[in-house]
Amino acid sequence: MFYAYRLEGKSAWFDATEKRHAIDALRHVEGVRISFTDGRGNLYSGQIDVVGKDGFCCSGVEHMQTASRPRFHLAMSAVKNHDRIEWMLEKCCEIGLASIVFPVCKRSERSRIQMERLQRIAVSAIKQSGNLWLPDFHGTKSFYECVILGQSIANHTFIAHCMEGDKARAESFESDVFVFIGPEGDFTDEEVQEAKAQGYKPLGLGKSRLRTETAALAACVLFNVR
């Protein structure tokens, strides 16, 4: 499966990365019909029409399938090792991820994210897995901005922290879920109280103390179970 960055009528356009895959690696030529997604839940087929230096286009595009949008939204404080962020994103995209944002918390170790690289990884992940949805990327935001964002896009909001106390368990919902994962040093008590004051429920992810990126993946799996 391929990813089209633009569709217009019965035509679709593909960038240099897709050209290397379809034309250079797989040796597809003009006239060959391929399947591709727009990253918005749609699967199409089209015939390779014009191959250029930096991409190619398809004509005769036909819609084949529409997939349901994922309901899981993630806020994860970025860890120091960018490779771990990439690993987490790849796996969550394979499973089902509606959107992602990187909150800057008081104990966060990183505030700058290589967003373009993460978007490329997301495209690669949905192509490999056959998932037809790319997540929305909200970039980096302050802790409070993320709290407000979660309220605006999801019906159920949770904050996963390591402090003692009663915690909800992941379950299947018919509407959108937003989960807040903190940094390796966990949220501060003030952050947890602020989120709870805004309606967030404390979330438990098992008995083990998980790394930030592992907790994010665990939440993605648990809330995607139907």
C-alpha cells in the first residue's frame, strides 16, 4: 500500500519517498494499478500515469474502502531518547492512534521534537500495517494546554501517574478517549491535582512501573481492545 499526499478528482499525487518504493524498488511502470490511502481512513486504487523526477501521479482513481477512525488520543511527555519516541509512535500507529501531542511538564526531559521525522514514521507505519488513518499531530504544548486540548477532542480523559490512590482501568468506549502520560520522573502532585480538577480520572496500567513510552503503548493497546 502507498500514501498519496494529495487527491483531486480522479487523480492522486505521490512524493519522492513513494516513488522510491513503487517505481525504483518494486519496478512498477506506467499503466500498473496500485492501492493507496490518503491517511484519512480511505483506501483507493489508481493507475500509475506520469512518473517524474520527484514523484509520480495516478489517474482513474477509484474509492475502495472506508475504515472507522481510531478513538484513542495520546499526550505523552517526550523522553530524552528520541529513538524511544519513534518506536512508541510506530507501534501506536499500527494499532490505532487518532492524535498525539507532546506536553511539556515540570519534569519533562525534552521540549523539542523532530516532528517531520515522526510524521514520516507514522506514514510508514500505517502503510506497513494496513491502517488507513494517520494521527493528527498537535506538536508540543504546555501541560495546561494539553489538559484543555484533551477536553476539546475526547469524551473520556485520563491521567496515568504513579502515585497511590484509586485508579480507573482501561476499558472499551464507543467515543473518544484522551490519555495523559507523564515524564520518567512522573507528574508533580500539582499537575495531577490540576488535571483532576478539570475532570481527568487517574488511570492504572497494571502493577509494574512502566517507562513513559511503554505506558503510552500499553494504554494504546488497552483502549483499542474491542
